[in-house]
Amino acid sequence: MAGRRGWGGSPPTSDAEASRRIVTAAVELIGRTGSEISIADVAESLGVIRQTVYRYFPSADALMRAAAIASVDGFLDRLTQQVSGIEDPVEAMTEGVVYTLAEVRRTPHLGILLSSTYSNVHPESLTSEEAQIFGMTMIKRFDVDWAQYGYDDAALQELVEYVLRTMQSFFIAPGNPPRSDDELRRYLRRWMGAAIIAQPKSDGERTD
């Protein structure tokens, strides 16, 4: 690999290391600023030129997606702590959605998990494998006995899609003025909660 200037005086020894360091720098910058960042911001923080970053990430969206993926585990750990001990599915999901939307506001690269890119929202991203895996991982962190409430894996997949669509709607159009967290909780308990508890508790009761 060709030599590189900058990098804090310690150039990476491989392309894989360079990519990791770029993503780490992006995550750290977002954590400090709480806002979207540019390729130029990341390049400056590493002491390299923009073309160096573009070699590994062809756009800001691509870099933000990598930063989002790198941050998922930490986010899920915080979410797990937030909903720990909540066994009611409506309360757990309500708290999970409110917390996730608040985290997106604080760390905007996580919004890519809901909207595909910063610059263009693509509704089809909600049904992507990546989004579905994220959603399933999220709700399986809850202390909810989903089987007790009639949810098998197929029903959970549908619930994940419904919740992702709900979160994206608030992410795209939070309202004017946006609801406070408590107002959002009341709204979700009433409307999303009704959908969650509508799941029949036995296969014999289910209707298509």
C-alpha cells in the first residue's frame, strides 16, 4: 500500500486498518458534535487529504453508514439498559421507540438505520435485510416473553416492520412542534400499543 502523510504521524499498515481508523474518526466526530459531518471534517481530523478518505468511502453517506454500523452494538447495549426489567410488550416497545428516536437526534448517523441516507430517504430501505436484522436484534434485547403474547418469528418480523415504519415516520416528520417524550409515550401506548396487543395468543385464534 502506498505511503500516506498525516495519520497523526503513524500511517496505517493496511487498507483494512485505514478504513477502521477513518470510521473511528467519524464516530468520534459525530459523538463530539452531535451533527452530520463531511468527508473534509474526517480528513482534517486525521491529518490527511479528502482524496485519501474518498479512496475508502466514495461519499459522505457511505461513511455515515459505516459509522452507524460501527455504533450499533453500543446503541443496543444502551437500549437494553433502558428497557431492562420491562416485561410488558407495549411498555417495552414504547420505551424502545422513544429512546431510539432520542438517540437518533443525539447521534444522527444512527438515522441511516431508519432512512438509508442523510440526503435522500428511501422507504424501501425499511424492508432491507439490514434494517430487519437491526429491528429483530433490538426487540430480542427486551425482557419480554414474546411467545407468551402470541409472537412467533414470523409475527415478530411483521412487528419489526411495523415499528420501523413508525419510527421512520417520526424521524422524517416529527411534527411542528414535535411531541415531547412524554407526549410521544402517550401517543404510542394508545395507537402502537393497540396494534401490539392485537396479536392473538394462539395459532388457532389467528386470522390472516
